[in-house]
Amino acid sequence: MQGAWHLISSISTVQLLELLGILSIVTFIGSLLIIPWLILRLSPEYFIRHRLDVIERHRRHPVLAIFLFVLRNTVGLGLLAAGTAMLLIPGQGILTMLIGLSFMDFPGKHHLLEKAVQSRSVRRSLNWIRRKGGKEDLVFTVEQAED
């Protein structure tokens, strides 16, 4: 631990700014590639059916559920952190944060996601990416699914 701290403290301001610049470029390019891919992989009814699918998966495979819980929360937290950083540096911050939240399992997650996708601009952005990828639009409400 002291070795890592020594390394960090020995970095000059110029080196730190260069490192942050490289990190900014990598997260920008990564968000342009990964976020659309993840959005295209969602089922059209994701925002309606996902909660029920998770409950069923936990009931059928409890050990696998624990492993997936840790994995999904780790990936989700990383995406949430990257999305938060992208609010200040170039990238798709809001969409990255939304994808990060959708990966994670925590109390109130579904309510938070429902609030996030109530924004017309978020819905438009998600469905624009899906149309560009040749996928059908996401369904956000049960009423939409019944049409």
C-alpha cells in the first residue's frame, strides 16, 4: 500500500494531467463503443419485465444469484463512476450512468430507473440508438406494450 502511495505522490502535475487526458480519451471512445452495444442488447420490454426476471432467477439459482449480484454490482458501479466522470469530461454521461444503474441490484433500483426513463430526452436517446442498430424501440410502460 505504501508503495502505491509513494508512486502516486511522486507523479508531477504535468504527468497527472497527461494521465487524466488519456483517461478522458479512453472513457470517451469506450462510451461511444460500449454504451450503444449494451443498449442494443436490452430486450424491448426490459423496463417492464426485468424485475420479474430477476426474482425468478434468484429463486431458481440462489448460488448463481450471489455470484451475479457481486459481478453486476461491480460492473454497474464502474459504469456509474465513469458516467459521473463523463458529466465533466467528454462522453455519454447520463446514458452511461443509466446503464450502470440497470446493471446493479439495490433496494429502490427499479423506482430509480423508472424515474430516469420518464425523461423524454432519455427515452428518445435510447430509442435513437436502437433504431440506428436496427432494433425495435424500448417499451417503457405496460400500456405501450399492450398497443
